[in-house]
Amino acid sequence: MVESLGEAHDLGWEIFVKCAAPNREGLKLVRQCLWSYRLDMHTMIATRGRNMPLVKIGERIKCPRCGSMRIEVMFSPPPEKSRNSQLIRAVQRPR
């Protein structure tokens, strides 16, 4: 099971985030924030470290558009064919 940013990066995963702010303030309807973004893995590792747990990513991100701390995080592993070739490369050692 992939648990850290470094492991996700090594396996070619992508991380997408989107604002999950509610479209209500009390009884009043407000315009829903539609911000979404694909996070750059290199920047995430440089700023957060390879050992950062994936479950904590949503706690550390704030919506730049509306300021909400309610962020939805989605992980996208590579297609199965690509994943198998990466695992094979990781197992093979140079001679």
C-alpha cells in the first residue's frame, strides 16, 4: 500500500485537489467554488518531504480562490501497463 509522497512519486501517481466548500452560508445560497488543480509532485516533495503521509495532504492545502480549508484530494495511479513496467524497472538492478 502506498502511504507517502515519495512512494506515490516513485510509482508515477498524480494528485488532484478540488475545493469542497459548501454552497451555503447559513440559509443563504452562495456560488459554489469550482477550483481544481493537479499538484506537481516534484514541488510537493521539495516542500513537504518524501515521507509526508498521503492522508495529510488535504490538511495542508487551502483553496486559493475562496480560502476554504475544505479540500477534496484524489489520487490517480498510472494505468496498469505503465505500473507493471515501473515495478519491473524498480526490481531490476544494474549489473
